[in-house]
Amino acid sequence: MDRSIHAPRGGQLRIVDCGKSIWISSREWVRTRRRKRLPLLSFITRTERGAAAGARFSPLIPPLLRLSIGVLCASLGAHTAQAQTANQSAGVRVAVVKSLDLPEYNQAQEGFFAELSESGRRPHVQTFTLGAGVEHNDSIWQIIRRGSPDLILAVGTRAAREAVAREQKIPIVYTMVLTMPEDANTGLSRDAHQNLTGATLNISQETQLEEIRRAFPTVRRIGVICDSTRTRAIAERAQRLARQQGLTFEIAWVRDETEVPAAVRHLREITDVLWMLPDQTVLTPRSSRYIIFELIKSGIPVIGLSSAYVKAGALLALECRYDDIGRQSGELAVRILEGASPAMLQETVPRSFLRTINLKVREHIELPMNEAIIKDSNVVVY
């Protein structure tokens, strides 16, 4: 509706409403506005030609009316600001699904909600931990669907896989997921799931190779053990990067866990360092212990995936800051809540990490190690 007010002569207002104009006294205008509850936008003034004059009022409008208009416009501005604040601080319903109840997962979860809270959102949270039974997990997703959350936070690879298998509409943000985007066997394809994005634990291979060379300046030969059906793309990419840096990169392919011992015996004869890549076939608890124990005996350092491997006997690992991984997921969630599509948000990789070193194992390693990294402020020593 085109409604405006003109005041070309004192004490009289000309009201233009949908092309029709009437003259009315200032006092009658106030009474009419109160009775009919006309919108505040009716007070916008225009020139005789109809061009907008912004918030400028004619000096011919009586002072009392100008004061009323000013107060009402100020109230409108305050109301709009309050509405924007209320919209930003409105409650956000989040369903958290965790693979396991682990301290590292809890750190990431705390970082996620810290980021949400700092953005002005008030999260209302339901937390679920997956179990071994199908019925238990089915009931979790039934509860989630009934609650219609604004988004789902999947903590851990198993939780992320469950989420994408069960939910196609609610936005899913994952965290603490160890996978690679090009690995077709992860079940986390971004192309197939447009409601999915998140933060991975994947420290880039470039960074990992750089850290290996920094820790062992004389290293020339690196070995890995991989299942070709799971992590071929990861291993071959690492091989290309290593060869570009003039390193020999040996891949021992296995089809199942029983072939790991033979792969270890082969690699310890031809490599200086064994680099653990994320492979579920190879890095079972039993195989991981075997790899670490056999290579320590041979004086060959193992580069583990995390501090847990360093505690178990690996010499070195790059450790993500789990709270910051959670914050990166939280940043993605905030953008989704602001209207961004998950499909348009690039998954993140760690932006900071710690180095963890096992000094006891170092005594048994033949390959010279850079002493400077032990004194680095980002090093945790075991």
C-alpha cells in the first residue's frame, strides 16, 4: 500500500492513500492513527512530487506531532534490533550422536558448543551414544526424528556413517572423522549426501611428510602397509608426494589382517621409517601392536596416527587439538544456521596440531633424530 503524509500548510496534513488524498488536522490524524492502528511506516514523508524524503519531517508539522513521530520511529528501530537479537539468540536444537564415549570426543563436543554459544546461539542438546545392538541404534534415530533438530552433530566415523545412512534432510555436521574425501569406501561421499559437511582429523600428507623429514633429516626410504581395496588412493597420493621430494616410497599391499606380518618382514629390510596410514584392515589392535613391536626390535621408527600409538610404542605422531577440531565443526554449523547449504561448505582439515614423541623408544632407534624438535613448544613427550 502506498500511503504518505504531506504538510504543505501549517496545522493541516494531506494523507495520500493509494492515489487518493484527503486533508486532515494534525490532532485528528493522531486520533485516527490510534483508532485504526495505522502502521508506523505511514509517517514516511514525501515531497509534493512523491520522491522519498527519508526521515526529514516538514517544519510545518506541529512540534507535538513531530515528537510523537520521533518516539514511535525510535521504538520501531529498537523493536527491529531486539527482533534481530532474539532471532540470533534463539534456541538451536542439536542432536549429538557419538560413536563412543571417549575423552577426545568430549573435547571436540565442548569445542563445538563453545563456538555455537559464542555466536549468540543457545543450543538445546540431546546426546546419544551408539551401541552394539541394532534395536538400540534404531531407537536413537526414532527419537531424533521425532525431535526434528535443526542439525545433527556426528562425532566419530561410525556416527557419521550412521547419520548419512539414516538421515537425508536434516543438516549433518561431523567431527573427529578420520577419512579422506577421495576414499570411495568410507561411505561419506559428499556427492551422494548434500546435507553433509564437517571437520576431519586428516592432517595433510604434505604436512606429515614435512614433519617426518624434519624429525629425521637423513631419512631416504619410507614404507607403508595398506589394503588396496580401502586406501589405495591415499597410499598412492602419498607415494607421489614422497617421490617429488626425492624419497623412496614402498607400499606393502595386504588383503586382510593375516598378511600384515609378511608385509612387516618385507618392509623392515628396505625402509628407514614406517608411516602408519589410516587403514582399518591394517591397524587393528592386534596388528598395530605387532607392527610396533617388530619394528622397534629392528631399530626402525614408526610414525603413528595419534598419541595413543606413541604411548603404545610408536616413536612420533602428529596429534590434533581436539577442541579446535570441534570448533571448526562449530564454525560450519553456524554458517548452516545462517542459511548456507552444507553441500556448499568445504570440509575442514586440522589447522593446528601437537607433536608427540616417545623418548624411551628413541633409545632403540638407529635413525638419527633432530634434537631440536624435542625442545619445541608444540611437543608432548612420553
